[in-house]
Amino acid sequence: MNTVSFVTVDVFTSKRFAGNQLAVIPDARGLSDREMQAIATEFGYSEVTFVLPPENPENTARVRIFTPTIEVPFAGHPNVGTAFVLGRQKEVFGRELGDALRFEERAGLVEVALHRNDGIVTGARIVAPQALAVGPAIDATTIAACASLRPGDLADQTHAPVRVSVGLPFAVAEVRDVDTLSKARPNVTAFEGANAHYPLAEDSFSLFLYARTPGQSWQIRARMFAPLDNVIEDPATGSASAALGAYLVSLLPEADAEIDLVIEQGVEMGRRSLIAVNVSKTNGTVHKVSISGDCVTAMRGEIEL
């Protein structure tokens, strides 16, 4: 019987059984697309990654990312978690690793820097593979319905609800406060309507809601719902955090800025996550956004095929 090894990690946390779960298949050679999707569905995590030899030998690996329903071009916590797993191996496809990795993905090349403590890999920082893309605007009634809130619960002083992306698109919207955020509940029927009205070729409609901390505008609490991907709620969404950070910095009046954000997510799920976001803006344009966080190994095992 054929088997394939896996490692699960909790990402954007230093505590086991917190953060966002990820399953990594460190050597996915020989697996078909159908088998990869079946494995991702079996785990039921928001994503599972499959590591393959790079097409360009100058890169570290080719990484494919699957939700329970579809392959996606890019995602945040899968890259951080995959880098953590590979960084703790002696070698990857016969090559020893340094602290700088490069992953080939459908969205482009993802640059990774490993984080170490006393020589042991503890996490990673990744750079988003695409420039900030903004639009279309999403009407407040649709957003509120998806979150089982009222349109008046949304805050539009900084921006109206809008779709943003640095590799994977999300609808993002600010709500009045953390108490309002905690009351949000995904309405699948409303998500189906939103998906029909605001279709995407690469994924289904996903919603990233956030609230700012009073007096600390770069301390943000967030929740992400993607029920059409069988992800009722995600405890940490690095790609959405990167896109939100890039968008908020793009709205600043300053032409040049270097901003650090901390996004707290997963609190309502009992899986608190901390996502560090850094955004660089020059001459009015965001040119680099990175996310980073800690990881901890949870399980190891084999999958029977």
C-alpha cells in the first residue's frame, strides 16, 4: 500500500493547539491533482500544502495550496507553515537550506526568510508575490448580510467595503468595534448571492472583517469567513492580512511610509493568532508587503493512498 508522510503545524502562534492549523506534505512527488484535493478535503483544514521539486533549480521548491474545495494561487499561513516545516528538515530534495527560501506558486515567486531562536527554526516571514490590487467596491448591504450584521454596523470613515488582493482576493470591511466584530456570523445564503454578484475566477467570495483598537490604529482584530470553501471561519489569514495592511497604508496621505501592523485573529474560535505585517510605501505606491509569525509542530503521520 502506498503512503505519503505529513506534518501538521499551528501557524501564527507559539502555543500548540492555537493559531491556524496547516497540514504539509513535504514530498508530494507522485500525487495526482485528484489525490491532492482528496487529501485536503480529508484534513478539512483551511489549507493543505504539497511540496514538489522546483521547476527552476535556483528556487527551493514548488508549493501547491489546496483548500477543502479548490486549489488557490497563494495564501499566507500555508507559506509560513511550509517554510517552518522545510526549515526544520536537514535537506529538501537533496539540498541543504539556508535562511532564505523561494517558493514557486501559481501567484508568482514567494520569498521567505526563516526565523531562528538559538539556531532552531521558530517561524518565518514571507513577501507577498503580487502588487496590491483594489476593486471592485462591495455594497455594504451585501457585506452586512454575509456577516449577519446590519449595514449600520459597518464603519466607512477610512474606506468603503472593497475587494483587495496581493495574491488572493478578499472582500474587506471595517466594523464599528470589537464587540460588533464578535457578533458576526456567516450567512451561507448571503455568501452565495455575493458570489454570484461579485464572481472570481480563482476562488469563491471570502470576507475579511476587522476592527481597530481605540488609540492604537495599527493594532487590528479580524475575522475571516469563507463558507463556500467549506471554511466557516479561519483562525488566521495571512494573505488577507497582507492585503488589508497594504490597502490601509496605500490610503495614507504620506507619499512615503514604513508601517508595522499586528493583526489578531481567531480569538472567537479559541485559536488566537498573531500576524505581524510590514508595509513599505514609496512615492505614493506600496511596493512591498510581508507577513511573519511563529509556528509549532502538532502532529506527524502517514496517509494511506
